[in-house]
Amino acid sequence: MFLDNYKSFPDSTISPRLLWEYDAKLIDYGKMRNIVVQRVIERGWPNDWYAMLNLYGIDGVVDSIKNIAFLNDVDMHFVSTQFDIPLTEMKCYIRKQSALGHWSS
């Protein structure tokens, strides 16, 4: 994984700009895990990735990735490769495969 050294950055924090629509003082990072993981994947900088991995651990992040409803193709394939998650175990991939295309309806 490209951020294997995340434990070397225990003071990293998730940037409040990733969760701009929520009050930073009221965020429950446990309940909002899937949202936080999705935002870090889509828009996060390395510091955000370090913070996410320290906060949830590899297993927590992998579990969230599997349950995220939408990721674009680039992000979906990136996390699939980095965390060794088969695409067929990812909700966003399954939803994309089952969606009817514009011309196939």
C-alpha cells in the first residue's frame, strides 16, 4: 500500500474542508465513517489519508470502502488495488454493473 507508514503520522487530522457541510465540533467520526472514508478517497491529501488510517485502521477503512455506494472509476480501481479488494466485493462496482445504460433500456 502506498501509505504503509501511516503510523508514523499519529498527529495527522482530517481536514475540515472535506466535510464542509457539517459542523466540525459536532462530527461523530465513528457514525460517519463511510462518509469520511469516501471524502478522503475522493478529495483527500496524504495527511487526510494518514489521519483516516490512524482513526479507523486498515480493516475499518476496507469495510467502509466495500460499503460506499458511489466512487468514480479511477478512485474505485485505485482503492481496489491499494487495499487488495476485489471489485466484486465493492458496493459501488456492483451498483455500476447493475445500472442500465442510456441506450440499453
